[in-house]
Amino acid sequence: MFGGGNKIKVDPDLLERIKKIAEVAGYASHEEFIMHVLEREVAQFEDASSDEDITEKLRGLGYIS
């Protein structure tokens, strides 16, 4: 799932939390859980009509101030 040379560094403590959540939630792997979360988050921004819309959504979520 993360093949092709793409790598993302994740804090070891966060990765352990992700693994536990993925297992309890019934995902086949923690990679599957990560992909699901990323796809869901990206989908929130795909319907934005402009960069300003994206900025406002990020601001609303607290990612930027």
C-alpha cells in the first residue's frame, strides 16, 4: 500500500496508537487505516472551488490561524 518508494515518517508513539486503533476498528492493517483517514481528509478539500475555500476550511479545522 505504501510501496513505490513513497515513505512517510510517523512518530513512533503515534504509530503505536494508530496500530492499536486499526486493530480494534477491524482494519486489515494500520496502513489500510492510515489510507482511509487520509482519503477522508482529502475528500473534504476536493470540493473546494478555490485556494481561498481551502484556506478557510483549513482555518475552520484549526490547522492554520
